[in-house]
Amino acid sequence: MLDPKNIDILTQFGGTEGLLHGLGTDPSHGLSTQPPAANGDLPEKGAGLGASHRHDTDAEMSEKLPQVTLTDPSGHVRPAFHAAGGPPFHATLDDRRRVYGENILPQRPSKTLLQLMWSAMKDKVLVLLSIAAVVSLALGLFQDFGTPRTDGEPPVDWVEGVAIMIAILIVVIVGSLNDWQKERQFRSLNEKKEERGVKVIRDGLEKVIDIKEVVVGDIALLEPGEIVPCDGVFLSGHNVKCDESGATGESDAIKKVSYEECLKSHERSQGKKSSEHTDCFAVSGSKVLEGVGRYVVVAVGTKSFNGRIMMALRGDTENTPLQLKLNNLAELIAKIGSTAGLVLFTALMIRFFVQLGTNNPSRNANQKGIAFVNILIISVTLIVVAVPEGLPLAVTLALAFATKRMTKENLLVRVLGSCETMANASVVCTDKTGTLTQNQMTVVAGSVGIHAKFVRQLNENASRSNATEEHQTSMGTRKFPEDFSIDQANLNDILSPQLRVLFNEAIAINSTAFQDFDPETKNVIFVGSKTETALLQLAKELGWADFRETREQAQVVQMIPFSSERKAMGVVVKLSDGGHRLYLKGASEILTKKCNRHVVVYKDGWNGQSDTKEVETKEMDSYAEENISRTIIFYANQSLRTIALCYRDFRQWPPADVQKDDQGEVPFEALAHSLTLIGITGIEDPLRDGVREAVLKCHRAGVTIKMCTGDNVLTARSIASQCSIYSSGGIIMEGPVFRKLTQAERLEIVPRLQVLARSSPEDKKILVETLKSLGHVVGVTGDGTNDGPALKTANVGFSMGIAGTEVAKEASDIILMDDNFASIVKAIMWGRCVNDSVRKFLQFQISTNVTAVVITFVSAVSSAQEESVLTAVQLLWINIIMDTFAALALATDPATESLLDRKPDEKTAPLFSTDMYKMILCQSIYQIAITLIFHFLGLRILGFPRTKHNEEVVQTLVFNAFVFAQIFNSINCRRLDRKLNVLEGITKNFYFISITLIEIGVQVLIVFVGGAAFQVTPMPGREWGISIALGVVSLPLGVLVRLLPNRPFERLFTALGLFGRRKAILPTQTDPDGWNHAISLVRDNLKIFASLRGGRLRSSSFVAKSRLARNHPETYRVYRSSILTMAPTLMVGAIAGGQYYVNSRGDLSDPAHSDPSKSSAALFSGMAQIHPDTPHDDPAYKRLSENRTDKHQDTI
């Protein structure tokens, strides 16, 4: 039916009515989870549904359809049924899952431990080493049991071959266990990512259920920002449009209409290609762009359109950028190691053939075979040690552990690469509502009409004010004697019944929020937009008619979904007298300007007026406009979100002289004027605990925070100041101003822009693009459908787990499951932790790699018996230490706040820093020196006579010292900076402590009982002390290396090309003034402020001399007339004497009494502003303080 879309098949089912009957579901009641009554009837309906999801409350399915016989597209005849005869059948949810399937995609089968081991064994180098071990075992067995032996000499030649095979097995098992654990963690992460709530109707109630619980026959609801979870057939709704480009490839938005409307559309377009882009099918995976509606689910899981696509597209997870970078490094090191192994093999074979020719030393055939195999084994083992298979493992383990712990800290990582990217984040653009605030909104104050000011708990909050400075007058002192205050709980005493009904309908009908059961609190709560739930809670507290009954009684004609551009939403309902009424709610400073009347409320109350009396209204004059403006400004300065409720009546629909658009809807612009103001509500959303501290931590870490909000600019300023986002030198601007700036102007403004109020998602996207063009790594938060482009544009996109739409979540990299800004700080910490973990491992492994390759090569070449200072089995043990164990130990350090004590690295910063190269160089030189010195001069240093036993003791000492040097160097490598305390936080890493103890324990066992397998012998106490002391020296050596100056080493490493070739930035134009480039950069950045004087752009060299304009003069030549038409014009408010923007008079009980400060008045009128605490010697402050008259010029 849906793949491809085929309305004819739906017609065969008897349309939607036949389909609903066949699925045993009711379009308004939904599925019943209760058993049917004895007479077969369904249980009574629950509470009515919101009118926002209804076309017509009178719509009933009463038409009897004839018996039909269905034939599916393959020609199979389906059983006959009466489409609407008798009540729908009852089937349990489990029955539906058993018949139609579950709404889950089967997990991709993960590899078992044995499969992972088998994959590891297929490594070519390990295969070659295994073959050599088998040959060594065969020759050893022949040597021990096939040839005569000296009396008393034990037959142990076979042990080396067995030991190598066991060592290979251990390497494979340990590596496979790590991979297995990693897969389990990522599997758990993927399951968490798939969790999602879906709104459905069951038992007559709207409910939110897990997406996995949806079954065929469910009535699911569509809202803007949702991603359709299952295939279905659209039943009813208002102006629902879906983006199906990701599912079907259709680029145009598809409007969803009912089956009947779809049939009419097909009839109209019969014989010609339709251009209406409408259908009645809900395709899983598509995005709801606007409108609300409902549809019946017909396919779930792997049987749905999106499910089949997802199953077909399943593949291996892509590597992150850091993994790719490390893979390239690992390949380079492997090539160097392989070359070293090949050179060693060639050198030893040349000498082997020379010895064969000279017969010196004399060897029999078996000894020659053993010598050849030993050469092969040591060469191959060198390659095994040199190949850094732990590099990719380190970043994978670091990501696995980081994402697991981030999930516990309310950060759900959707894209692994975002962890690494956040380490370099330099700017975060954050929302306000729910991120900086608690998103627990409550109406605490308001105004009904113009003069009735109500306050929640009036006695406690009447005098609430955030005043800090003496009163400043900019609009003139006025009194409003008609104003009066009342406790919010007593509003009914002054509101007439008609006005109460009007107020309640404006809240209840123009809303999509509903009630649901909260399993945590065991209470019924409002679910939906927090602004709407706050208003519904107000109506509930005042005892007004239940919102569900109000919605049921309303007949919705048209819905106007909320838009971030118009900052409002509305609904048109049909009245009982045949007229129509528009209810609007939205940003108060926008909607109040569209009002020409307001309701009237008297201090003495409604005085028992007749219930039939109309609501009294009055024309909005300048007196009323000033009153409401003062009220809004005061509320906003109190950090309250101000929402206006308005209405407008129409005698006919559509209104006279108004044309409907292509979708059959009356445009918003044609309706939103000549409104009547019902009231203003001040909604409080308290600041989250710890937000200010989190912002300060970001500043400490070199990360700039910019607030982008759709709220009133005064509310935004108040919250930003409380959070320490708006600080000295910062600029506040409104979205309409920002989006009209040219690119050159944005490049100058953006670095100091701290608050962008009344911003749209497009403004946010423009801001992100500008920041990226300036070289910043940008993180951005978003919760709405339209935030998708900004989230995708940013280097890291954060979506809201609670308030965010599914479209926003799908476009994001990380989901903030608690919608808390403090979680972003944790993301920065974990990002830096991942990068540091990988660098710690690199610092350790490269030094071990270099040392092992050098000492093996030198000792093997210098040995007459082709023997290395470290045997093959010893090297394999060291390989386990420096690869698997080190990756597990160093990649699992937890994130700490100390990571925020440094600035972010550049995107192009190399993996290795000067400190790392310095540590690798010094540790490698030390380990090579002590190993070779004791290997060649050990007997002399220890004062031992040359005997076989003493030689074994010295070689054991060398092996033991080398291993302990690695163990203590791993402790030393826990720090990448120049701080000396390498033990800081070590107790928080259980893995590191455990692995270190395991390595020490195993090493002790090897020395005492390893014997022939590892070619070691037990040592006396003195030699134990010497070997451990040689290892411990790595720690003080690390201290010394950190104290050495970096400059000489940096010059050395740069000359050697270890930092790679720096990308030169090509100069675009030679500065005619001959300034140094850095000075020119600062000078250009300050030019913007020379252009913002007297409230508008001056006719200066602002554009013409900006860096971008100089490069493209013909593109960025700006005409004076175009700048003068900016509305609102760029202005700066808070610079007259540096006064603060709050004043000492006014309170919630009398908000209009206060004269707004100059800065508040300026901001409210749409001007930009620089922070009043900006130092007076700041060039920007000086230039902005000058109030000069612009000189008229035609062009700039």
C-alpha cells in the first residue's frame, strides 16, 4: 500500500473506514487495552481528545459498507469481511505483535568471542609467527628426542616453540576480549539511542508510549518536529505537511489529507499530472514540518518502509576522524617496523650464509635448521612488536568508556566523532529555555486587559524587584490611577463569566498540551510545551472549565502552528451563532502591536452582570499602549517570559476580501491585525542550579558562550546577566537586526556578540556559519524542527532529550537527556579526556616501540648466535603490556575539571606536542642505554664471573628492568602537561591500578617460574633491587624532562619535520599602511565600533576597509540608502554614563508605575547594546559613547 503508495489498494479495503474496521480500532477512541464487555461492546471512552487533533467533532463512522472481497497485488484472495458491520473485534496488544510484528529492528548479530579470536588469528604477521613457532616446536622435539643428549641436560628445546604459541594465544585472547567488551558497550549505547516516546490514543486518552510498544491499529498523533515512527494511513488533521525526502526522495513537502480528500484530488487530476503534492499516507522516517493530525498504523518494524530501508543500509560503523588519523599513523609505524624486521632478517641471513660457507661455527644439520628458524622468529617477532595494533584499540576503548560514562551523566552520544570534536570546541551557542533555565514554567504575574494586574501569592511577591540603581527616567513619569492589583487566586472575583470563558478558551483550544500519568510522581501532569502547560495549570488552579471539555465543544476550522519567525500560534473556531473567532497567543511585544482594542476589567468586579452580556472592550489608545509597554518591560527585566493572549471575531469564513493560499488556508498575515488583547501573562522559568558556575567553567576552558533565544530581548538580557554570559565588552542584538547585516559586518560583530534575542533558527544558522568562517569549532543547541540546519552546520550539534523534537534529535550529534547546560561542560571535559587518553597511550607506546626495535636489532646483529637481548616470548609479553594492557589502562582515565584549565587545541593541531616528543625521546634513550649497557657489560658491572648461570641472571635482570621501566613509564605517561604530580587522580581509575598490579604480579611469576619458556632464571635480592630501581628511574627522569625548556626541543623537532608542514595562510592583500598583520587584525576588528555612532551606521570605511570587502570590493560595495533602511536600526542603548539597565521603582503589583531605564527602552525598541560595565577606556565604549550626526553620503 505504501511501497509504492497506492490508493487503489486502500480503496479495495473499503477506504479508511474499512481499514479501521478490519484492524479493530476506533478513530477517536483508539485501541482498547481493556477486555470487551459481555455484550461485545468496547469500554466507555475516556476523556475527550484535544480539538487541535480534530477536523470535526460530529464526524462519526456510521455508514454501512457492503461485504467486500479483497485481492492483494499478488493476486491472492483475502477473506471477506463486513467493513462496518457490528462492533470492531477485540485483540490484545500481544496478539497484534504476534500477527503483525513488533516495532523494532532486529539487532545486528554481534560476533562471539570465538569469532573475534578467529578474526584476530587471521592477521598475516601472527600467521607467519605461528608457522615459525610450529617449525621451532618440531625442531625442538627432534633436538630433544631424536638426537643423543649430554647426560643431565634436560630436554627443553621444545619449550620455546610451545611458549611462543601460548604467547600468541594470550595476545589473541586478550585482544579479542577487549573487542568483545567494546562491542557490548556500543550495543548498549545503540539501544539507548533508539529509545523514544510516541503519542498515541488508547482507551480514548492521549498517551506517550515507547516507540517499541506501538502496534498495528494504533491511532498515532502527528506534531511538528516528529519523525513518523510507523507506516500508516492519515485520518484527519490540520495543515499537516511532511518532508519525505529522506524516505522517498520527494523534495517537495507533501500535504497529508484524508482518504476522501485524496480521492477528490485524484479525480481532479485524472488524465494530467498532479502538482498538488498531496496524499493520505504517513511514511515512516518522514519528518512532520507543520500541522497536527492523526493516522492509523498499518505497518511496523521490518515491514515498514523505513524499517526495510534501514535493514538494507546496515553496515559497519564508520571510523571517527581520530581513528582514521591513528590508523594512518599505525600504518606508517608498521611500515617502519616491517622495514626494520626485513633489514634484520636480511642482515642475519647474510651472516648465516657466510657462516655456512666458512663452517664457523661448526653446526650439524639440525643446528643449522634451528639457527634459521631462530632468525625467522626474532625477525617476525620484531615486526609483531613494531606493529602498533593498540593505536586503533586505544581510541576505540577511550570512546567506548567515555560514551558509556557520558550516558550516565545524561549525554547520549549519537555520533562518536563528536566526542573528539568537543575537545576543540571554542564557541557554544546555547538556547535559553530549558537549557539555562529549569523549563518548569509557572504563571506568576500578569495583566488582564490593561489595568488589572494579578500576582501569584500577592502578599509575598507584590514588592518583588531586581532594582540595584537609582531611578532613571527616559519615558517621563506617569501614573496610572486605574491600575489595581489582585492575588492571582482571586481573579474570578473580578472577571465576568463571559471573560472567564473567553480567557479559558484562548488557553485551552489554542494548545496541543494534554494530561498524562507520570509514573515517577504517580500524579497526572500536563505534557507538552512548557509555556502551554503553565497556562493550562493557571486555568486549572482557577477552577475554569476542563480543557478537554472545552476542546471537545470547539469546532476547529483552521490551525496556525507555532512559527519561530512569527513567534505566535493560533486557531480559528466556529461559534454557535455561525461566526468565527481567531485565538492567538505569542510574544507579547509583537502581538500587542497588532491589537487595536483590549478587554475591560473593573476593580469592583463584574457586579453580577448578565451571563448573556458581551465581553466589554475598549479601543487601544496611546495611554494603554504605554501602560502595557511598561508592564512588559518590567516583567522582562524580572526574567519573566511574557505571553500575550488575543482574539478577533469574523462574521464569515473565510473573511471578506481575503484569498486562501494554495493549501486552502487563510494566511496568518491576513488575520493577525485588528486584534483584541485579552491579557499578558508573566511566566517564570527559574535559572538552573549551577548554570552560572558552568558558564564560568567554560570561560576558564577558553570556550565562549553565546545565547540564542526566541525570547524578549530584555528577558534574554536578564537571564544572560545572571548566567555571566552577558559581560563586559559584550553586545546584545535582536535577530531581525542581525540577519540584515552584510557578511563583512557580521565578521566584525560576531566575535563580541553575546546575546541574540528574538532569533529564528535561520539566525542561529547564520551565526554558526559566521563563527566557522572565523576558524572556530562551534557547538550549538537546538530543540525545534527548524533547528535542524543549524545543528547540522555546527561542528557538534546538541539536541534536547526532553523538549527536543525528533527531527532535532536526528540532526544532532549528542542528545542532552536532561536539557541541562551543565551537561555541555561535561561533554567538553569528556572530549578532551578522549583526546588526552589517546595521546597518553601514544606517548607510552611509541617510546616502548622505539626501544624494543632498537635493542632487538642491535643485540641480534651483534650476537654471534643471532640471539636478541629479548627472546621472542619475552617480546610477545612486552607486546601485551604496551598494546592491550596499556590501551586499557591509559584510555580509561575519567574526565576531571582540571581538563578545563587550558584553552582548546586548534583543529589542525598535530597528535604529538613538543612535551610528548621530548618525553618519548628522553625515555627511549634512557631505556635503550640501560638495556644495552647491562646486556653487554652486565657481568662486569655486577662483578660476576662469566658462567652460563650468571649470563642467565644478567639477561633476566635486563628483561626485568625493561619490563619495570615500561610499568613505571606508564605511570609517568598519565600526564601530558608539565605538571609534576603523575599520581593525581590515579585512585579514580580502577582499570589502571588493576592492570598495573596484574603486570607486576605476572612479571614476578615469570621470573620465578617462567624458566625455560621465557628463558629466565630466579634472581637474588640484589639483582631484583637493581632491576626495579632501573625501572623506577623512569619517574624522576620524567620530572627532569618536564623541567627542561621546550624551545630548543621545538626547534629540533621542527627541523626534523616531526610537526609536519604548517599550512601557510596566503595573504590576500598587502596592507597599504604597512602594519604588522596581527595589528591589522586588531585594527580591523575594532572598525565596527567606529561605525556605530549616534544610533546608526556612520558613513565610514566600515565595509570598504574590512578585510573581506578589501578582497571583493565589487561584491561588498554597500550603498548608504540600503543601510539607512535597516529596521530596526542598529543602536546602542546602555552607554550614557554606564548606568545599569534595572531601576529601583516598580514591583510585580504595579509594573507600569516604573519608568524603564534608557537601556531597557532602547532594547525594547529594537536597538543593539554594549554591556554597561565595559571599561570606559575600551575603544568600543569611547566610540559608541560619541553621539554624532551622520553625514549624508550616497555610498560608502
